[in-house]
Amino acid sequence: MCLGCQESKSKRELIRIVRSPEGEFSVDTTGKKPGRGAYICPKMECFNAARKSKGLERSFKSPI
């Protein structure tokens, strides 16, 4: 489910953002990086909505 628009989509349609155990954030293109992941649509509107609602911070349980 996208954190921005709250729509359920397949994993292939979404981008995975990962917080590594060291605390670094990155985009996971393979879907296999270790760490806590969050999914978001590849649209800028969804990214902005997720930041505004603090969805990414809640998902990662830490400030971004």
C-alpha cells in the first residue's frame, strides 16, 4: 500500500524505501535490501503527501 495515496497496488508498481540497520535511507530497486521498508507510488504527489502526513516517519519509527 502506498503511504501517500493509501491505494493498494502490487509491489512491482511501488517504490521501496529502506532504512538500513545503520540508519541510512535509500531506494531499494531490487526489493531485497535488509532493513525496514516502506512503499510509495512513483509519483511526486504521493511522496509529498507521505511527507506531509508524516507517513514515512511513522513507518520507519524515526525522523527523516
